[in-house]
Amino acid sequence: MPKLKTCNICKRKFRPSEVGRIQIVKKLEKGKVEIWICPACVPKIKERLKDLNILY
């Protein structure tokens, strides 16, 4: 059984190999933090980044 990831926005479970998903990794002194975003939530995130003038 493949491991499933949970979207940090909508809490939906999805496969990590799914097309269109986003994975953000923040490295810390002790380990790392992973943020997973499912393909359904990606347009919301892109729109928010455009509003903040981070994504052009």
C-alpha cells in the first residue's frame, strides 16, 4: 500500500506522485518541516501568491 500525504490546506489524502501537487520543505537545525498541497488547492495558493506579488 503506497504512503499517502495529507494536504495542509484541505486535509485531503493524496499520493505524493500525483501530478500538480506542491511540496515545500523547510530545513531547520534539528530536522525539517514538510508542507504538502494537493492539486485541488494549488490554484488557491497561486492566486494568493499573485496577490502578495510573490508569483508573477
